[in-house]
Amino acid sequence: MVDTGAKDVTAEPELLLLLERSRAITVQGSDKSGRAVVRIVGKHFPARALGGRAEESLKAYLRERVLPEVGEREFVVVYVHSLVDRGDNFPGLGAIRAAYESLPAAARDRLRAVYFLHPGLQTRLFFATVGRFLFSSGLYEKLRYMSRLEYLWAHVHKGELEVPECARRHDEELERRPLMDYGIEANERRCMYDAASMDTSSSLHSLRCIS
């Protein structure tokens, strides 16, 4: 099978080192079906530091660091969206889509599920409308929303996945203020960027954080 994404996957070593040190993307343990778990912590992704090189750096890091560690195993992705700030740590939907499509077809086939932790109402609405047209059906159909950590533990071994402090704090806040799940109540931080999260007026590469 022809690998159409390999030719343009390059990045400077210092950018890959920056991603590695951030621990935004790591392979951690296995899920309850024995598949490898790729953990992505949105808040830790150094989008601002990578600047205009975020897309190529993400592609290269997945190809050079993550896929070799996963090997030929099936795998799932746990994406931790807790407290992501579009100005600091979100690379843009265009970069995410390009990174996924740059993976070899065999690797895309081995991806069995994407567990999206703490999506929020805006995210659900976005993917139910615009999002389904931006991503291939193969990826869209693998998306699973996890509004609480407790639901994630039904799929992933709790002791094998390192939960970042931002996710623990946000989970606790959701337990105290459950109306946040429905967009009726929001903390000050989320109000700062929810209103602009659905901006799709320009190219895919300019799409901002969704929350």
C-alpha cells in the first residue's frame, strides 16, 4: 500500500525535543482490550512555542516517536481536552486533520477509538454539525465522548494511565457544578474562549480551539 504522507513529514530536531519534553503525547499502557493507549494532553501541547511549525512538528512526532513505540499493535487515543486554551496550546483543527491523514493507512486502520475527555457542550455541537464534514468518516466514527473520568475507566486501565492535574481539577469542578456540561453555567476561564470557538470563517488552518 502506498504511503502518501511520508514525503512531507519533516521537522527540526529541536521542535521534536520540545514536544517530547512537554509530554503532551505519550504512549501509556493498554486499554481493557489489550490495545496500546496514546495519551494526548491538550493543555500540555506547546502550540504557541511551535508557532507556524505546529503541523509539521506534530506529523513528524507521530511518525518518528509515537508510531514506532506503538508498533504493529492496535491502539486507542485518549485526548484530554480539560482547560485547553486556544491561544496557548491548541494547534488548530487543520493541523490535527493533516496529522491524522499523514499517518500510513495501516496505522489509521489500527486506531480503534478516540476517547475525548471533557468535551463540553460546544464541542459536541461542533462535531455534530461542522466537524463531521472536516474529518473523514473513518476518524469521526471512532470518536467517543467521555464527560467524566469515571466513564473513561470503563475502557482504560486506571492504574496504567497518568491523569494530568488539570483533568483531575476539571473533573472535580464538573462534579460540583454539573450544569457546566450543558453550557448553562461556565467558569471564568471557559467564558474567555467559548464564544469564538466555532469560528470557521477562514481556512482549516485558522480554526481555533473548541471547548
